[in-house]
Amino acid sequence: MSAPAAPFDKRRFRDVLGHYPTGVVVITGVADTGEPVGMVVGSFSSVSLDPPLVSFLPSRTSSTWARLRTASSFCVNVLAADQEHVCRQFAAKSGDKFADVPWRPAPSGAPLLEEAVAWIDCGFDAVHEAGDHLMVLGRVRDLGVLEPRSPLLFFQGGYGGFSPGALVAPYESDLLGHIRVADIAREHMEAVSSDLGLECYAQCIVADELVVVAGSAGTGQSTVHGHIGRRMPFAPPYGALFVAGRDDAAVDAWLARRNLPLTEQARDHYRRALRRAATRGWSIALRAPEHDEVWDEIDAFSTVRRTPELERRVGALLERLKEHYEPADLDPGRRHDVRLLGAPVYGRDGDVVQVLALFRMPPRASVERIAGWRDRLVRAADAVTAAIGGRPPRDR
């Protein structure tokens, strides 16, 4: 007698298949009520060339599909990598999904999203049962490309874009200007290291990541060479000086870079931290028990391709660090373990182009000693700003 079959592990099924990326489209139509309807689909696929057929698989229980099925036709809108907000809007359970989304009728009359990558206008050919989903076949009537750009992809529970190796050149071009600034900064960084006996680094933003582009060694055993080229996520709490004092749109974009959604309480915490950094004109981070664990994960940003799973792990660790970055004024009656001090280098337009950072400070430092480190670092950053023809904001 055979043993009973083990229950099927649905979670493992989703996790394993999550390693296969899928494109993201919005299927639109005009319901029999005359109202436009749209739903996000990650199961769109081409089926046949002769006749031209495509397919998608909506859930049997989808109320949006029930409305879409009353339409006489549908349009497949291929979303671009920068349209995650459109995806989330159409995936919402309520609200006007077409609000602020420009569209026009496709040849069949179904809504064609004007900022999509491409569109495929279809008639319903057949609907087949497929477990807890349905397989919808569409006969292609017309199609076109609106703007040939990177499409939106869904992978391991997160959204992203496609970055082929041939697109590495723009990254190098973007980095070149920062290397030139760092070359000018080098003598000032070396003077700081000589005066204080501490490691000093130059950080910049390249492709929405913080990158260490130069460093100078302090006294004793130095780790400076191991940090050059290190990449870190430009997301809270990292990179506050690049955002402090900027407009709400820049702050919201920084907050949105965390793969895990932030609570409103956490968002308010980071906004207060940015205000402190902007008022001070410099940045501080205190040591936390989690820093070594975060640093191990950060190594993956420099050695392997980022995945949503890696970003979620790092995001969860970063959230545990938030109380240690940009803290309120330090208690002068206590000793403090400082992880990092940062000072901004400003460009010609008054924006922060690089941050000089002190690292590997000795533990249990007095407030007076920390102030000495900070003041020397700020003087060096100001000297680099002057050397590159930059200017600090007027209200500094």
C-alpha cells in the first residue's frame, strides 16, 4: 500500500517560479456599461503566428476580468520599466485606474495607453479553463510600438527593468565625471587622513547607487583599498546628504527606493533625519550591532547582480539601522561610538555632487573629539567645492 501523497507546497511553488521573470502588461477594454476597464497581467504570451494569437491568464475570481469579459475587444499595453506606478495603480482594488493615465482608443476602441512601450489590439478568440485561472486567447487585429525602451519586469516579487551588458557604457560615462572630482579631492582627503589618522572616502551617486570612488588611508591597518568601487543602495538611511534640503519630489523618490514599503511613521522619521542633516550641513551615523551583517550583504551589491530578494534582505536590515543615522544632538556627558561622518561637496548648481566620509573612528569618543573630526572634514569638503567651482546653497 503506497503512502499518501504529501500535501503540495504552494509557497514553494510560488518561490521557485518567482525565479523566472515575466513581463508586465495592462489589458484594457470597454465594458458593456461603456466604462473603460483595465487589469495588470504577468502571464501574457504570444501563441501563434498563423493565425496571429496571443494569450493571458486571469484568475477565475477576478472581478476586473468579469467586467473585461463583457467588452467586444481588448488591448494589451506593454509597460515600460519606469511605469511601476502605472502598474500599481491598475493593480489596486479600488479607485479610478485610468486617473492621470493618458490613453486613446485603439482601432478596436479598447483603451491604448499612450505612454506604453507597445500595444496589441485583439478580439476574443476563445476562453479555456485552466485550474484556478482561465486561459484567454486573443486574435491580433493590429499592433504597434510607441517607444522602444526597456520594459517593466516582475521578478522574485519585485519590479525592475532589463539591463543588457551593452548598456554598461553609459554607467562608465556617468562615473567618469565623479572620478575627475575625486581626483581633485584626493589631496584634501589625504591631508584629512594625515591630520586625523582616519580613513577618508569620496562617495557619489551612479545609476541610483552610492559608489565609493576614492579613498585615503589613515594610520595603522587600513581597509581603504577594499572599499574602492563598493556599491551601496541609495536608499534610507544611506545617502541623506544627497537629499537633505531638496524638494519633496526628491525626498519621496529617495524614500521609495526601499524595496520594502515604509510605514508612515518610518517616512516621518527619515524626513526629520533629513531636516537635521540639512540644518547641520553634515552627516553622522553611530555604530549599531547590525552594521557588520549589513556590510556583508552590501558586499553582494558590488559582486553580484541585484535581485529583489537581495534588496528585500538589505532593506530589512537597513530598517534596523535607522535610529543610528542622523540622530538628535549627542549627549555631551557621554562617550559615543561613531560609525561615519560625512560632509558635502557642492557642484556649480548648489547640488551635492560627492560626499567626503570619515570611517574607522576609535570607539568611545567625546563630543568635543567628534566635533574636531567633523570640523576638519567639513573644511576639506569646502575646499573641494571651491576647487571645482562649486557653491553651497545660499541658505547654508
